[in-house]
Amino acid sequence: MIPLLPVDPSSLTQAGKPLRASVTSDFTRRSGATPASPQRRALLKGSVSVLALGGCASTLLSACGGDYTGVGGSPDELTPVVNSIANFRDVAGASPGYATSDGAHVRRAWVYRCDALTPNAADAATLQRMALAYVYDLHAPADAGSAPDTVPGTASYLPLNVLGTLVPPSFAGMQAAELDAAMQTYWNALVTGRAQCAAYGTLLQHIADAPGPHLICGGPGVDVVGWASALLLLIANVPLEIVVEDFLLTNAWRSTGVDAANVAPPVQQSYIQAAFDALQTNYGDLSRYLTTGLGLASATLDRLRSRLVV
């Protein structure tokens, strides 16, 4: 079982409550969902398919970002609108931030996420007003070079090649089943690969120690930013079903579609499931993955969680 991070961040390395059992029973109690029995293990026994290709309910979209105006900076302020940047949103969701399992909320206006950081002039001015301190670029170098990020003058730039390859993967010509299998392979590698662990460890270490606000950007293919966002929410102790829902909201925040090129294919629950299966198989629980796999000290995780929650 993959355990939730303990309520007390000082005991992060201790055994916690099993994640699957905890989330499943809680989700079923609140939604009345009937447990399913798929052949492969599932993160949830209730379904979150309402958030998949058909879009998502407006209430959930609002809770995870919504349609906003203004510039962030306070938990009560609205997330800035930057329409020229795909999938730009606050990792913490809308005000007051995602609720955690221990009664806190994820801190808003602290970590943002997006696809390629290529704003138009108006949105570049908005980013400048946000006073971002750091921009983390998770692109492969060739991908980043073909469409370089436009980094606000307030921000320091840190490239982190998560996939560990010069060029991004191509999914051109893949049909749905082949694409799903390829994506699951890449999402497994996000957890097991040495380059991937090193990059995510550096990212989380930096967010724990550096001043904010922070912006994590990357390409739309494998959605390497999606795993970074999921890890931040899990470290903040956000319930797993909400982490999965937030991940699937990418389909509502960017133009997706299975076409000949598969440049920005829709994300699927099976992708993040593959990452959690790899985590459980290789590390046993989340705490061991963060400490042994990503090389983060318990004190770093305590510090990171204290920055992520209010």
C-alpha cells in the first residue's frame, strides 16, 4: 500500500495510513460510489471519469482554477488570466486552496504550472506583475530550444531535463491503445529513471529552499509538470482523489486531441496510475520514494510542506 504522508510533517518518514484504503473508503462514503474490480490495480474504486475527455463540471473547474482575473499574491485573490499560455493555473487550486486531509489548505499564489512559457505581450506584462522568483523548465533541451521560454525579468531560470534525453519523445501516428501504452511506460520512468529522480529531487529541494512565487513549465507531450504538481499536492497531504482530479483537469485547460501528430494528447488516469504502481513496486510507499528515490532529507520535506500549506 502507498501511505499518505502523516499529518504531522515531523514524522514524514514514519509509516502512515494506507493510501488506497484510506482514499477508497473516504471517496465511497462521500460519493456513494460502488467499488469496481478492474483487473489492474486502481487508485480509486470510485470513478473520476466525468473529468476525462468529455470535460468537467464547472464547479470542479472553478475549484481547481476557474475563470479568473487579476494578479495573484494573496490566498483570497484570483489567479491571473494568461490565455496565451496553455494550462496555466495555480497548483493549489482556487481560493482558499485545496483542502488537506489534516484540515489545512494548500497555499495559493506560491507555485504555478503551465505548458510552454510563450506568452503574448499582454500576458508577459501580467507575469512581470506577478513578481515570479523562479521559473523551472522541465523541457528536453531540443524542445526548449525550438520554442524558448519567455522568462519574466523578476525570475531566475532553472532548466531541469526531466526525461534525460536531448529531444522529446514523438507519439506521431500512434492510435489510442498504442499511445496509452507508450504513455504508461514514460510515466513509469518518471518514478524509476535516474535522470527523472534527480530532476524532480532538485525541483522539490529548490521549492523548499528558494523564495517564491515559483512557476513550473514543460511540454504538453508526457506532461512532466503533471507529476511535479501531483507530488507537491501529495506532500501537502491533499487527498488522492483530488490529486487525480487536478491531474485530469489538464484536458480542460489546454487544447487536446488524439490526432496524427499527438502533440498534446489528452491525459488519462492510467498515466498517473502507472506512476503510482511504479512507486509502490519500487519503493513501497511515498515517503521512501521522496527520501530514497529523490534524495530529499526529512527536514527538507518538513520545510517544503510548511511552505505549501496554510
